[in-house]
Amino acid sequence: MTTRGLTIDQLEPGRRHTADVEVTDRMVRAFAEATGDRNPIHLDEEAARDTPFGRRIAHGLLTAGIVSGILGMEFPGPGTVYVSQTLKFVRPVFLGDTVTIELEVTAVDRDRHRVTLATTCSTAAGPVLVGEAVVLPPR
């Protein structure tokens, strides 16, 4: 495992990173347990059938949490501090979906030691979450 991520000198606008993560029942149940959000739309197939989606969906913030994991472990990687994130949920993520997380550096502020990244999460159906993250990469 890498112990230090990319530094600000290694990050320039236009640099990209992509990762794929399958959303599983286990992940949804662990997220529900950790957060206390046990909304039946996430956990109960029968109850979820009566929703506009017709089946269980993952928590929106679970998808955002996956972005956090990618930022902290892959790009920029270990030592990164997450400062802020904007989120727009575009469509649901269903259990079994593979979410493709795309990160793109859009700005580097060397004076403040901050990097801004466009964050886009998509499934085969299209975008599910879009936003912008600001991080402090490792020194």
C-alpha cells in the first residue's frame, strides 16, 4: 500500500483518475449501520417496490463516501485532507451497479496548498452524482 499520495507539484489541471466500484448489499447495510439511516428504501426490497424506483437503492452519501475513499487512498492518495465537496444527485444507484468515479483536477492553488477536482460518478445508466471537491494534497 502506498503511504503517501501525490503532492501538489504532481497535480496539474487536466490530470484525471478513474476507478470502478461495485455497490453491494453488504456496503449498503454497513453504511446504514454506521449512519443510522435505515430507511426501508435502502434495506427492504418489499418496501422499496412501492417507491418510484421499484427496488432498493444505495444511500446517496454512500456514493459520496466512495469518492472520499478514492481521494484518500488513490488520487491524490494517502495524506490527502478533504476540505469540501459539493454534491448533486442525478439518479439512483441500485445494488449491484458498478459506479465509475472520475476525478479531474480543475485548479491548483499553490499559495493555499489546495487542489480543486471535478467529481463525477456514473453507472451504465449515466451520471448518478456530480460535484466538486477541494483537497489539501500531502506535502
